[in-house]
Amino acid sequence: MDRVPILKAGDVLLVSIQTDLEDRTVMALREDLAERIVRTGARGVVIDITAVEIVDSFIGQMLAGIAAMSQLLDARTVVVGMRPAVAITLVELGLSLGGVQTALDLETGLRLLGAGPLDGGPSEAQDRR
Amino acid sequence: MTDAHEIRHEIRIATGDDIVRIRRAVRTVACAARMSLVDRTKLVTAASELARNVIGHGGGGTVRIERLISPSGVSGVRMVFEDAGPGIPDVRLALTDGWSTGQGLGLGLPGARRLVDEFDLQTVVGEGTRVTVTKWTR
């Protein structure tokens, strides 16, 4: 079974999902994250789903479960990079993921968690606005 | 003009691996039918929900995925999910959002129905269930 790697940057855990998610993989990720949050004292979790082509009700429920679990362990979860087609489909499916905080991209997600751009300077994205 | 059934997959549904395999097959057929990215995503998501139902409620089964071409030349994809499980005693209830006998959210059938153009459910208690869905290329 594939396992999703968990990276640590400061007090944020970073997960980038790159495969078509099998149920067991998502369940393992939830357990791995719980263990890592406790072990590292991380205050935030960013889950990048840029590469994820579909989120069905099971995977959506798992993302919501990870967010709820991390909150109990004093860490905030932000899901970043959802594709527009995935968002449209989730709403039509009837899953609004109300309890899950989202951000359009990794940089915005990190800023939401107070981690900011890693170089510390003003971000290009802000300059362009 | 090519044969209407040029692409056809029959896949056994028993484990989580099969759900991933079905999602891939549906994506391939939807691409062949030149579906838009959004419609393809909807169809693959519907397939994932229905395959999960077959495992969770039907005790496993099969799916047939085929490309269609309507008499007027419109492309589409049809999926037929079949199981020999316990059947659904109350179809109206099973198609209601949030109603579930399993551990899920109860979005499987009603959610999948919203994601496709045509939805047909045949079920006989004690014999099994067949769900046929079709999505047309716009």
C-alpha cells in the first residue's frame, strides 16, 4: 500500500497527495498525522490536493475527519489546491466540507497558519496585486 | 463512424483497489467520449460512490462501463453496477440525502444521481440491485 509522506517545516506538517487515493491510504494518513502532530507538537497541518483529480464522499469525509482530529490535538488543518472541477462536483454531490478550512494555494495556506512565506520577505503574490 | 460500443470494460468490484481501477477506466472512457473536465470529474466521482455502495451494501459485484453514441450522434458513457446483495427495501428512502444503513454519509445514491444525466435503479429484496447511469457529452 502507498503511504503519503508527511514533511515538517517549522511547526507545520505538510502533506502533498500525489496519487489516486485508495481508501486504506487515506485512513493510514489520518493515523500517521495524529501520531506526528503529537510527537512534533505541530500547530498546523497543510494538505495539498492539487494533484487529486476526484474527491468522493469517503475521501471528503476523511479530510473532514483529519481536520476535526487535528483540532482536538491543538493543530489547525488547511486543505489547499482543490481543483475547480473537484469543488463543483463536491457541492453537487452534497458535500460542502463545512468544517474544513481551505486555501487556494500552498502559500496562502501557510499564511493562514501564521507560517508565512518561508523566506520571510514580502511575497511575490502580494507584490503583484 | 465507429461502433457505438468500441470501448467497453467489465470490472469486478470487491476491494478498495477495484474502486481505484474503476475510476481509471471511467476516466479513460469519458476522455474517449470527449467529455469536459468538469463532466469527467462528476462521472468518475459518481462511479466511485456507486462502486463503494456495491462493496458496502451489495457484498461486491461488477460494473460494465461503455461508450455510447446516441442515434443523433451524441457521445456518452453508460455504467451498469450490479450486485447480488440483499437489495433495497425502500428505494425512496435510499435516494434521500443523509439516509444510510452503513457508516457513510448517505450521499452515495442521491449524490451519484445528481452527478449524471440518467439514473435507473432496479432492486429486488433478497436478489440484488442494478444501478444504470448515463452521462452525455455536452
